[in-house]
Amino acid sequence: MTDEMHPRLDELLELRHQAHTLGIASHHLVNTTFSGLYASVFRGQGLNFEEVREYREGDDIRNMDWKVTARTNEPHLKVYREERERSVVLCVDHGPHMFFGTRGTFKSVQAARAAALLGWAANSVNDRVGGMLFGDADTGLVHFQPTKDRRAVWRLLKEMANPVRRAQHGVDCIDMVLKRADRGSGTGSLIFVIGDFNRELQGLDKTLGQVCQKHSVVLIPVDDPADREIPSVGRALFRDAEGRMVEIDTDDAKGRRAFSERWEARRANLIKLANRLGVAVIPVQTSQDVHSSLMSGLALRARSRAYL
């Protein structure tokens, strides 16, 4: 277990070399890995999805939207436009709950590594890349406008690696972050939300549904093994969401079982919501290599072909 709560900037910069092996910039994986979530070439044609409209005589039936057709009982078609430029927004949770980890590293470090890999991969295919840091009640939302060069990526990584930047007071604002990303990005943007989803997320379903109408969204929960299964260490003090100290008997089997069941229920609800909206969920663990975790998640999306 590392004692560093912040990643090293030089490490985040070096991750741009590993980003080339992620696969998301490879043309033969574009359709199956993200397929509408991350692709500089849509279906290999240099096209990007724009809208769904009613079928007209002479339209290419290969672009039929069969789901909408079945729902409306009228033939509908997916319309694509030539893709010139796409914005990628890396929304990274930097609240106090991210400075936690029991094995491997801290959530804050793993989130920064994931953002670095995805940011460098997007930059390598000439997408406009920007980001947001959220979750710190004292500093508020820190926004880096997407740019085609590396400036926004570098500034985002530098801010995350800043050793004096540790949130003392948190705020649950994923809902607000999605709305801000929606307003500040052109239609068809790709929005990553990287952070702690191990809590009830009020209003997320409505906001996420609205954002998904215009953009592609990928959720990357950063999990620690202790989120799911509390270790048995006797009576111990914990700090709750309001900052109060609470004593818990971690040897209580019933309590530990209830703790795990609540985590399972929250994650099941998140997956259910994501599946309904066609949103990708790619978890990463503090105890595992982040590059391998992202590779596994991308490979799973490729096999499922969920976005074809």
C-alpha cells in the first residue's frame, strides 16, 4: 500500500505511452470497444451519429434504427454527419472520500491514472480534450476547457497531482457536473465520469437520461475492496458522510453482511440505470493495475457490441 494520496505528475505524463496500447485509438476496435462512446472514425466511415428521423424512400436501409422502428411501428433511420472534431470531457471526483484506500493505492491516485490514460488516448487521435475536478466543497468545480493540444490534459493532471490540493469538505455534485458538461460541450461529446459511486446518487437517473440524448457517457467507478467488504478488525472508529466519528464493531457478522448487501444493491441499481440508458460502466479497483482494468473493461464492451 503506497503512502501517497496524490499521484506523481511525472507518472501521469509517462502514461501517455501506455495509452497507445489501450485500443481505443485503433481503427479495428473503434466499432466494438466504444462504438459511439469513443471513436474518431464512426464505423470506419469518418461519420458521427447526429439524429434519428423517419425513413424516406431511397435511404440506406443499413442505417435503420430497428429499436425506434419497433417502438413507433414506423420505419426510422439513423442519420450520420461527417465527423470533424469531438470533445472529450474527463470529469474526475476529487472529494475527501477519494483520499481513501486499504490496498494497492488511494482512490484519488487510481482516478488520476485512469484520467491520464484516457486523456492521452483521446489526444492521440486529435480529439479536443478537457476536464473537470469536482467534489471539493471549498474550491468548487474546477473546469478545463477542451483543447486540441495537450494544454488542458496537462493542466488537469497537474492539478490532480498537486500535493496541497486535498479536499477537506465534500459535496455530492455528480448531477451538477453532468449538467455543466452538457452545457459546455458540443453535441456528440464523450463524457467520462471517474470517481466514487459508492453512495446514493439522488437525481442521477433524470440528469443522465437528458445528457445521453446529446452525448455519450462512460461511468468509471473507482472501488476499494473495503467499500464492498468491511475487514474484521474489532471495534474501530470511522468518520461518516457528515464528518462525525462513529464506533463500529467490525467483528459483527450480521453488520458486515448488511454492509456488503448495501454495496451490492447500490451497484446493481447503477448497472441497471446504465443498461437502460446505454451507458458504459467500467469499474477500476485500487488493488489492481488501472491499465489492465481499463483494457478488460474495453474488451468486455467489444465483445458485448452494446453500442452497435
